[in-house]
Amino acid sequence: MPTSLRAAVLVVALLNLAYFGVEFAVALAIASVSLFADSIDFLEDTAVKPYQIDRMLWQLCVSGSLDGVRGLVFGEMPGCEQHPSQGYALDDVLRDATAGLKVPVLSGFPSGHCLAPAMTLPLGVRASLDHDGLTLLEGAVV
């Protein structure tokens, strides 16, 4: 890969990471239940460590921000990996941090930052999340 292309990819990756950090930090700072209540929420990131996701999820849980959530969908989250010697992986973090919510949780959904072809998730449409996966209950066309 040419050096200029590698530099451009690095800059874009860092900007995406910074954008997510700001977006998620604002959600945490205002601890607004209305951001998550009565909805199935999609959360995702790229190239951060699972312990960072763990910290953010626990903060959302402890603050009560996820109390009214109906379900959680996590993206593929490429690059969110621990060194194997750490003894845990992203799936362990997601399972442990969301176990007390008693809502359906889906991880590895191909949307947002993902390696597979990305699926578009429409906002504000009725949907269902259960052991069969995520089902849109209405069209997203206005």
C-alpha cells in the first residue's frame, strides 16, 4: 500500500474514532434515558479495546440510561480485540455488561463499521428483536 494512501486511511480511522468518542461521551455525560428508552438501540465502534467498551456499557447501565431499552444490537466492531493472554473477548464483555438488562441482545450485526457488506438500519421504524434476529416491522420509506 502506498505511503500516502496508508496515511490517509490512518487519518480517516482516527477521525472516525474521535467522532465516535465524542458522540458516545455526550450520551454518557447527559445520561439521558430518552436516548435509549422504549427502543432497540444499535451501538458499534471500531479499533478500541473490549475493556473500553466494557467501561462505557457499565457506565450506561449504572447511570440508568439503559433502563427502558427494549433490546440492543451491536455491530461487528472490527479491530475491537484483546490480546489472547487477557483471557476475555468482546463477546464476553457484551454478554456480561448486558446480562442484567433482561432484554434481547444481538452482536456482530453487519452495519456501521464492518468488514461484511453493511446493512442500512433505518431510524424510527418499528422493529422486533428476538432469538431469530432483528426484524423490521415496517418500511423505512417516507
